[in-house]
Amino acid sequence: MEVVVFSLLNGLLYGLLLFMLSSGLTLIFSMMGVLNFAHASFYMLGAYLAYAMGGQIGFWPALFLAPVLVGVAGALVERYGLRPVHANGHVAELLFTFGLAYLIEEIVKLFWGKQPVPYRVPDVLSQPIFTLFETTYPAFRVFMMVVALLMFGVLWLLLKRTRAGLMIQAALTHPHMVGHLGHNVPLIFMTVFGIGCALAGLAGVIGGAILVTEPGMAHSLGPIVFVVVVVGGMGSLTGAFVASLLIGMLQTFAIAVGASIGDLLRLVGIPVAPHGELTGITLAQIAPMLPFLLLVLILIFRPRGLMGARET
Amino acid sequence: MSALADTIATPPARRASGEAMLEIRDLHAYYGKSHILQGVDLDVGAGEVVSLLGRNGVGRSTLVKAVMGEVPPRGAIRFKGHWIAGLPNHRIARLGLGYVPEHRDVFPYLTVRQNLQLGVKNPRRPGKWRLEQMLDMFPNLARRADSPAGVLSGGEKQMLTICRTLMGDPDLMMIDEPTEGLAPLIVRQVGDLIAEIARAGVAILLVEQKLSIALDISHRVYVMGHGRIVFEGTPAELRANDGVRREWLEV
Ligand SMILES: Nc1ncnc2c1ncn2[C@@H]1O[C@H](COP(=O)(O)OP(=O)(O)OP(=O)(O)O)[C@@H](O)[C@H]1O
Ligand SMILES: [Mg+2]
């Protein structure tokens, strides 16, 4: 029971963190067709900026300012980097974001070194908020969940209920037509890219404090975020939300359950040796593999993803 | 002459060339290495209905695409005194040039009403076409006003794309093959709608294949063959010209 509850909470936490990163990426991906490899780098940038600024101006202003700065950086990258490169096709764009990801990583190393930085949350948030089965649950984690859920709500309303949101939705499938109607599609692209990066930055401000803030943090989350986007379905905010939670839960539960493959097989009635070479592999060992297995299967059997508007 | 044609006001007499609303001069366009438009000259005057006819694949769609910059244009294009060749499409649209492309691109996940709302360029300055009025005109659209536009039939989608562009209050509309693949009754409705738009004083450049509709509602027609204009004249002149019809239009 205890394991189940904590796995649920951790899965939820991890899933919501994934959602904060993937919400922007799914819009960027389906609207511009840009496989933005640097998306998680903006997440890292958010964490480092919050760490750097937090020392000067305190955590709360940094929580607000760091994402704004990351968003502005993202918009500038789109306007003066991606847009000119776009003329040379998708492969050029892909290589551009690939290079950008490494560039950001090296810049971060240059300023803050290769070791993790001691980025911590303020005392109010590091206190326990409740106790379950004699284990305390830190307030900061609940804070993160609330922020992520708020973000989902606000984004959903913006997308579904405002004129700008309608334009974005229309541009997801028919960007040229939106332009023919007199709307500035390049400006919409830049704005969405900027906001997407800002959201990744916000995820970094919070995720950096819960996990670790180090130069490898973009690398460790980047691939999973792509899995979320594909599994959720291109351009679908709700899809990204569901897929984030699904993958978050999948991974935490696989780690938490102590069973091996052999145990599972015997559970469904296939008698195998309990500690064989293959059957002895535990679920925890294959946990890192699961999202990518899901990615491959989805691409084969359901290329639109769970809720996608069109094929990847 | 049919009843339709009689209902359209005669356009203001066109003045000497250089005064038309849309002027296209020596326009060329390419897909890769293939030279599709090979020096096209074409005019549309204010309030005028002009049809662009021709067989499949002669480059009619490419012409309207080049005007909107969807295909890179080489040559001179002037609209209401502005040189528009190569401008971003939203700038061209905001000058008052509406474009309804050939594939009935409704926004499938938005409702019919939202599609129409996106036709409005500036919600604080609504034009002369009102959303409710559009829905009144087309009961089929009104009934589906809050359904996703993706579920509409081909004819309904065509009505929607035309009405959506109309919401942006254009002075000239380029409509690419609006009747393609539609049942005769629907073709008739689309024809009526275009006539209605023309009556309101909007100039129209209609790309068509169906001679009957085009000849009925146009003031002037152009026939295109292999990337060039091969005939220019009034519908009556085209009717009288068996040679052009046989060589460039009939299959
Ligand atoms: N994207 C493209 N790439 C390469 N060639 C193209 C492309 N689109 C059209 N073409 C070619 O350009 C020529 C003109 O095409 P266009 O679409 O203008 O024809 P059209 O006169 O509108 O006829 P229809 O609409 O009946 O096909 C055709 O021969 C077509 O094969
Ligand atoms: Mg065509």
C-alpha cells in the first residue's frame, strides 16, 4: 500500500514535470514541423538562471523572471536563428537545434562548471506539508504539482477560448491558409516558440530544485520529452498531458515493483525458472527502456498518437 | 445571357490600362526547373468579375498562388497601387486581396463559427459582412455552426471557405475552382453566392473549368494554355470563337 501511494505521488510528480516540458514542444513540433532538440536545453537554462538570480533577488522573483528571460531567448532564437535556417529545409533546422543544444550545454559549463550547483528551494517550501505512513512529503513537490496543473488549465483556456488560441490551433494544421486570411503567421510562430521555451524554463526553475541542476540535466530529460509528444499526439495539449502522466507512472511503478520478468510470466501462467539469465531481469532494470518501447510501438501501430490531429 | 448575369451590376468602365485594381505583367513562375508561367499579363478592374479558364495543368492555380506568394513570382504584380510580388501573404491579404485556394482548406478541428471568426482581420473593426448574416444565408452552415468544420460536405466546405474569406472584407477575391467535384445543384448555389458577392461590389478573379458558370457571371474571361494567356475577351466573344474553345478548352 505504502509503495503504491508513494509511487503514485512520484509518478504524478514526474509526469507533471514532463508535461511542463512537452506542452510547449508539442505545439512547436506540430506547428512548425521543427524537431527542436534544444527544447530541454531551455529547461536547463531556466534552472541555472533561477539559481543565479535566486542568490541576488530571491526565489520568488526568480520563479517569475527566469522563465520570462528564457522565453525571450527562445523568441530571439526563433526569429534570428530558426527562421533564416527554415528556408533551407527541415534537415537544416534539425541540425540547427542539435547544434544549439550542445552550444547551450557548453555555455552553461563555461559559466557554472561541470559539477552540479547547489540550487535549493526556499525554506518555506522545503518543509514537509503532510506525513503519510510516517514519511513526510515536502511542500515543494505539492507546489510543483499545483503550478503544473495551473499551467495546463491556463494553456487550455488560452488555446480554446481566445482568438489567439484559435489562430494557433488553425496554424497547427493549415499555416498558409491562416496567412491568406491576413494573420501574421511568422509572428504566431515566434510567439509560440517563445512561450514554449518559457514554459520549459519554468519547468527548469522547479525541476532543477527537485532533481539536480547540472549540465547533463537537458540530456537526461530531452529524449523522454519527445516520447511524450509522439505518444500524446502532435499538437494536442490534452494528449501531452495524458502521455506525460502515463509515462511518469509507467516509469515510477516499474522501478518500485520489485518483480522480475520471470515473476510476471509465472503470474500469467507461464512456468519459467525464477532466476534465469533473461527471466531474472527485474522491471526496475527495464524501466528506462519502457518509454522508448512505447515510442516505437506507437509509431508502428498508432502514428497519430493518443490524441493527435495528424500523423507524425 | 442568363438571369444570373443580368443581376450583376456592370463594372465601372475600365480606364486605360495601369488603372486596374489588380495588374499582372509578364509574370513567370517555376516549380524547380519546370517553367510553369511563361509571361502572363492579366487585369482585374474594381468591381469586375473575371474568369480564368483553361484545361487541367495549364497553370491557372499557379497564377493565383504566385500572386499570394505561395509560389515565388517573377514579374510585376500591382494591387490597388501597391507592388505586392513577393510580399508575405498576410500583408497582401491586409491590402484587401482575398484568396480561396483550390482545396477547400477549412480548419477541420475548429467549429464552423470559429472558422468564420478567423476570417475577420480585426475584430475591433468589423467589415460589412456579418457572421450571423452568413449563417442566415446558408441554413446548412447555421445548423452546423458549432460542429467541427471537418464534418461538412464538400459543398458546405466550399461555402464556408468563401464566406470565411468574405469576413475579411476583401476588395478583390481570387477563387480557385470552387465548383470542382460538386453536384449540379451545389454548383448552382456556389454560382449564386459568387454572383451575390459581385453584386456587393467585390471584384472577383474566378479560376474555373465549368464554362457555363464562368460565362454566365463574368464580365471578361481569359483562357490560358501552357503557361500563357491565349485568349482575352468578353463571354460573348468566347462563345462566338469556336477555334479557341476547340483548341484550348474542350476535351
Ligand atoms: N508542387 C508542384 N510541384 C511540381 N509541379 C507542380 C506542382 N504543382 C503543380 N505542378 C505542375 O504545374 C503545372 C500547373 O499546375 P496548376 O496547378 O497551376 O494547374 P491548373 O491549371 O490549376 O490545373 P488543375 O487545377 O486542373 O490541375 C501542372 O503541370 C502541374 O503538374
Ligand atoms: Mg488548379
